[in-house]
Amino acid sequence: MLSKAEKRNPWLFVPTTYFAEGLPYILINSVSVILYKNMGVSNAEMAFWTSWLYLPWVLKMLWGPMVDMYGTRRSWVVYTQLILACCLGASALSLTGQHFFAISLFSFAVGAFVSATHDIATDGFYMLALTKEYQAFFVGIRTMFYRFAMIFGTGFLVFRAGKMQEAGATAAASWGAMLTISAAIFAALFLYHKLALPHPAEDTPKAEFKFAGILPLLGYLAAAGAITWLFTSLHGVWAKLATAAVLVAALFFACRAYIFPRLKAKMSQEGNSFNEAFITYFTQDGIGYIVAFILFYRLAEAMLLKMTQPFLLDAAEKGGLAIPTAEVGIIYGTVGMIVLIVGGVLGGWLISKYGFRKCLWPMVFTLHVPDVFYLYMSYSMPALTFLNLDLTWLSGLPLIGAKFAAPLQMPWGTVPLLVAAEQLGYGIGLTAFTVYLMMICRGKFKTAHFAISTGIMALGMMVPGMISGMLQQAVGYKHFFLWVCILTIPGILVIFKLPIKDEEQPQPKTAG
């Protein structure tokens, strides 16, 4: 069945497809924060709208069957990359216009939906194009290139945009160039994968197209338009904060009182395997505490995540540390991301050696205690210092040697060390969270259960992020980081009621 796939060496397409999976996610959800901050967008507007971009990753499990049924996984992978190139190109062109925020945000929103669809197609194609042995072998490879994409986005692109601004370029010009580079990368990936991806024999359409298949997209766009109109008609931070709180409460009430019961009844009547996966997930013992754990375990970190880079970038009179964009790309986007990966690897090793029960509470505090570092920095306002690295011995290298003709200045001191320490703790603490998500995936629907858990997880990251900018703008960075520390408490309390069954621990994998 896999004869065509076996003629193509997986090294030719696995690294590139997972680089293509990671790059739009980090551009849309993280790099966009710095882009809009450089462009002068307020923290409240930036955090709310960039958090809204998480929604396709929350809902992607609902249109996953559409990818399975209509067209081939290969076609979905290839053509979503072409559309992503267009979305990033449109975002780049929009930055010089008067209405850059609305237009670029719309381009990112479409790109978010396409990227989430690309994720579904890529993971499905991976299972069809590779034998079981190759699938196991390339798990680490695909994760590594996904992380490379994240470092490329938050590190290299942010650093280059910052350097262009230091050389005199405007924020619009520098970020337009970075988005153009990203669009060109996706155009190249489209052309390459059009030729390089294999044609698995099992990768065939299972049904003809139906209008119902695009209803999730239409609903997403309608909701985005309605909320856009609502928040543009409101004035004042507290009005927007109160409205956001009401919307969040209404969403949870609707899910609990209407959506989930109706969905469960409908699925029970239809009785197919896709619906059974939802039923078995939402009827397991302790599901209320499980969902609460998924939503609240990273509540504080979801708030912190959106405001970390604005805090590093903001001027001192606004309560920030006034660190240049290029240095933020090094401190947070490169060193911070590398340390985050190291923390994840270390956390996985600790759980495999000592077990989940013994590691859970130490990892919980490893996740939450470093939040105090940002509270400390907001009060002490430490200055950024630099360490001179003498790499002149590399000046003889062709092409890049000129970069090392003078000593390189690397950010050093309190800020980089505390940012790295917080990211290390986040990486370790996130591992316990990911392992628990896998522990609750049981029976023949493990993959579907994990997808549901990660969808709820994305919701738990999206909603606090939407509110974070409004809260920071209302109370300032000092009190905001104090609230972050307080908001670690719900995630800690729910663990006392969390159902944990003794069994062999699964090996950690990326949850997002």
C-alpha cells in the first residue's frame, strides 16, 4: 500500500513539512505581538485580537473530518502552504496603509484558519506516507524542525526587524520585509512539496464536497466580524474588559448548558466512531475536574505570555524595560525558546525516571514560582547589560566572516537570566501538563481524545490572553504581574481533586 511513499526518502519532506507547520503558528500567535507593538498598537487591542487568532486551533477538531473526507491529504498540505504564502504577503503589503491593523489582522485570521487546517493535513499525511517504523523514528525529527521554525520566527525574524529599525527603517518597512521573507519561504515550500511529497496509495478522497463542510469556517468568520464590530463600538478599557468578561462567562455557560448536552444527544443518536470519541471523552470519571485542570493549570502563564514581550519593549515611563526589539529577539525569541525546549526535554526525562505522581507537585511549583521574577523586574527595573564575545577568529570565513570582524555584544545580566529561568520552569512544568493529557486518552480513541484536550487547552490560552492587555492597561505592569501570581492559585487548587490513575507513564509529546 505504501510502495509510492517508500520511494521517497522521508528526510526529503518530513523536516520541511513540520518547519512549515511551526512557522505560521509562531508568526500569527507570537511574532504578531511584537509587530503590532512596534507599530504602536495598544496593549489592550494587541492582546485581545492576537489572542482571538488562537480560535482556529481551538475549533480545528470540528473540521478535521472535512480534511479526511474531501480531497487528499497531500493536496491539503500543498495548497494550504500556497494560501499561507498569500496571507503573509497580504499582511506585508497592508502595513504601510492607513488601516494596516484591520487588514493585517484579517490576513492573519485567514492564515490562522489555514494554518490549523494545514496542521490536520500534515499530521494525517505523516501517518499515510510513512511506515510504522519510520513514523516512530521521525517523531523526534519532526518536533525538532517544528521548534526550529519557532526559533526562526521569534529569534531571527524579530532580531532582523529590530536591526533594520536601528539602521533607520520604519517599523512598517522592517516588518513588511520580514513578512515578505516568510511569504517567499512558503511559496518555495509550496513549489518544493508539489514535487517532493509522495503519493500514498491510501491517500484518496472519501466523499464529494458538501456545503456543510465549510460551516465551521463561516461561523468563525461571522463570530470574528460580530466581535470586531462590538469592540470597535466600545470606548474605554474598563468597558472592554467588562464586555470581555461577560462574553467569556456566556461562552462557558453556553458550552455547559446547551452546546455540550445537545452535542452529546446528537452524537448518541448517530452513533458513529467520530461522535463516540466525544461521548467517551466527556463522560469519563472526573471530567469536570479534568476540564478545569486543562483550563486553569496555565491560566497565569496565558496572561503572562501575551504581556512578556510588551513589558520588555515598553518605555520606562510606561513601566516597561525599554529593551530594543533586536535584543528581545535574542533574549526571549532565541535564548528563551532554546531554554524552553531544554526544560521540556528535562521534564520528560524526570517523569520517565521518577514517575508522574512524584514529579507533579515539584513541576507545578517550577511552573508557577518563576512568575514572581516578572513582578520583581517590574519593581526593580533592572538595566540591560552586554557581554562582549570575541569571535574575530571567525572573520576569515567566506560570506559571513565580516559579521565577526568586531566583538559581538550579547545581552547579559538580570533580565536575560530571569527570562531564561522563567522559560526553563515553564518548559518543565508544561511537561507534566502534557503527560497528564496523554494519561486521560484511553481506549481506541486516544488520538481523538488528545485532539479534544488540546482544543480545550487552546481555549484556556486564548481567553486569558484576550483579557490580559486590558487588565495591564488598566492597572499597570506592577499590579498586572501581581495578578498573574494570584491567578496561579486556581490551577493549584484543582490538582487536589484531579483524578490520577496509577499506570505506566506515556512518553511526552508536544501539546502546544
